[in-house]
Amino acid sequence: MGETMSRRLKLQLGGDADMEERAFPNPFPDYEAAAAVPAEEPPRARSQLTPDELGLPFHSDGKIINNFTRRIQTKIKDLLQQMEEGLKTADPHDCSAYTGWTGIALLYLQLYRVTCDQTYLLRSLDYVKRTLRNLNGRRVTFLCGDAGPLAVGAVVYHKLRSDYESQECITKLLQLQRAIVCRDSDLPDELLQGRAGYLYALLYVSTEMGPGAVCGSAVKEVVDAIIESGKALSREEKKAERCPLLYQWHRKQYVGAAHGMAGIYYMLMQPAAKVDQETLTEMVKPSIDYMRHKRFRSGNYPSSLSNETDRLVHWCHGAPGVIHMLMQAYKVFKEEKYLKEAMECSDVIWQRGLLRKGYGICHGTAGNGYSFLSLYHLTRDKKYLYRACKVWLALFTSSPTSWPQRHHGFQHLNSALHRGIQRCKKTTERSNWTRSHRVA
């Protein structure tokens, strides 16, 4: 009996060997240690120490220091060149935001938003035109289907004041809705390939173009379909009292952001979804609490309700995706328990989130690092800004010599990430030695 329980506990907590197989050891001290003046330091006012001397990438007001900003800007230019070269041999038929041309358009749109450089907006338009010529009608979500190219296209044309083209994209986007709300449809509810993913497209357009861009009735019909689907499965599984909204994908009740309940609840809590307060309080909130009670002692979350293995620390499965649901729950319900558990998710990601799988957002280090930025925006606690900056250093201290082909991508990027982390370790060790041996 004791041996069985011991094995089960070990399975839940995960072993060091499994962690090393999935993630690189984090080479950085955490914020508190990095911000502290070492005991060996000669007496000196803290205000006299520069952020570089403290090992921090930002000033006391949270503004990123110039050296770090320049490194980011240089790396962006370098990576854009590598990306454009690699795109010459990319799949011409992949128009998705997840792995294809719409994702590139979205990247340039974001660069335009940050820099106000019209060149980036026009580059985004080039890729939007390519995607809109190749819609396939097979999927309907923002990330993996036609809704993504249409939503991004509508926004790009809107910013270019091409109102006719923008409205044409919105019209086509709304034409997809019939398949979404059909009661006989076998469409799932999850974010990557289901109803929540289509809802994301509608809310994206509304957020970028204003609340009148998409009619409220269209949003409400999709929200109602998601809620009715969750209620039906909850009744079927006899969990209506404990978890009023229950969802599954391929007959498994997933937890994470991509295929699971975290992503669906997150979308239902968006202000633009306009879910009424009674539904939020009586259906969404208890469902979130039911899911919260499934978390591991480590602070991580299982990939599905039936899974007892604490292994995955990805946006798609695990704490890096659930953290966004918890932050949104804190905003909506104003209860500290959600913020506390979001912070605990952040600790898991800091310890286990430098993934060997590569750079990606879905199951890579970039997606994990994004959670730190989100938590910083919510709390203004500089610890999370520090963690986000250090994840960036781990990713890009060393870069690939050429943009990899998709089927070789993870292997090539992993080696680059490994070199970067090794260099960060040496930099950290050298910095610590310098501090402890600094002469007054």
C-alpha cells in the first residue's frame, strides 16, 4: 500500500530527470536576489548603483534600460531577415495564424502598432492578400481556420482606411457563424479549433475596430452556443452542481488553454463577450473553482481532469495557459485567491518553463514568457517584468544561423536555445564574481 502511494505521489510531482528532459535549468537568480546588493558589497547608497550593476534590465520606474532596448531592436531586425529568407520555402497553402501566413501578417501588424512605421502595415497587407486568396473553408477559428485571415484582414484594411475591403472581410467572417451555432454540429468548444476560437475572432475585430464593427447579436449567439454545450455535457456527466459548464475535446475533458476549459472560461469572461453577471457568477465561477481544485501540489495543472502526471508546462497544457484564466477571473470576480494562484503558476513557469521544445507560443518558451508580461501588466510588480526580460535573454542570447525548415525547426531551435542559456550562465557567474570582488 505504502509503495503504491509512493509511486503515485512520485508520478504526480514528476521527477527531476523528466523535468530536465523537458526544460533547461533556469540559469538566472530571481528578482529579489538580483535586486539585492550582495553582502560583500562595499558600503554604497543603493540609489548610486545603475540597473546594469544591479543586474536589472529596467529602471526603478519599470522603464527598460537603453542597452536592453537596443538589443531587442537589433534582434528583431535580425530575426525578420531570417524569417523572410525562410518563408521562401514555406508551405504556400498554410494560411493559418497558428503556423502560417496569417501569423506573419499579425506579426507585422503588431510591429506597426509598436513602432507606428507604415512600412510594417503595408508588409502585413501583402501577407493578408496572400491569405485571403487561399481560404479553404475547412476550419473556422482564429488560430487554425478562415476566421483568422478574415479578422486580421478586416483590421489591416481598417487601419489603411480601406473600408470596403474591411467590411467585405467582416461579412465573410459572419457567414461562418451558421456552422458555429448549429445545434447538430459536431464542432468542439475549445479555443484552437472550436467555438471559443471563432468567438476570439469576433472579439478581436470588435476590440481593434470598435464595438460597432461586429453586431452584438452575432457575439451573443456564439456565447449562447458555448454555454448550452457546456451545460449539456455537465448534465450528461452528472456534474451540474459541481461544474455547471463542462467541456471536452475528443472525448477527454482537457484543462489547458488550447483544447480545454481554461481557454473557454477565459473567453466567456471577456468584457466584449457581454456574458451577464448572473451567468458569470452562477455558472462560470463555480466551474473555474472546480477546475482549480484539480491542480497539483506544485502549482501546475494537469492536461486533463483524468490526468495525474505533473509533466507539461506549456501554454496549451499546464500553468502557462491556466494563468491567463486566473488573471481574468481576478479581474471579473475581485477575489484574491485567483491572483494568488496566478502568482503560483508564475513560480512554476519560472522554475520549469525554459522548454527544450523551442521558441513557440503554444508549447515553447515564448508562450511561457508571455505569462510574465501579462502578470506584470496586471500587478505592476517588477518581479514579473524582470522574469519576462530574463526569458527573452534565454531565448535570444544566441540565435540560429538560418531560419529552420518546419520539420527541422525544433531540433535547430533547441540547440540555439541551449547555447543561449549556457552563455547566460557564464554571464551570470561573471556578474556575480564581479560584484563580490568590486573595489570601492
